[in-house]
Amino acid sequence: MRSQVILGDDVWVGSGATILSGVTIGSGAVVAAGSVVTKDVLPRSIVAGVPAKQIGSRGHS
């Protein structure tokens, strides 16, 4: 059985990014191009790398 990928509202995913099954990307998050996301991403955070790690935050609106 495969788990779903869950994307929150206003999520940006860069070209060539890979998101593994079972991962949730929180609302307002940004995944950099070419990243490999292996764990859940907090809302409004910016992640990049292989494996993806938080490199910043979009702040509050």
C-alpha cells in the first residue's frame, strides 16, 4: 500500500523536485528545484537539498 503526498495551500514545488510517499508539505511552503523531500515540511518553510532541509522561512503574512 502506498501513502499519499499531501500538499497544503499555496505550496510551490520547484522543477525536478522529488517528494517521497507519505510526506506532507505544509501550507505556504517552498520546495527548491531538484530537492528530495523525505520528511514532512513545516508550513511556510523553505527547503532545499538532497535530502531536503529547512533553509529559511517565508515569515508571516
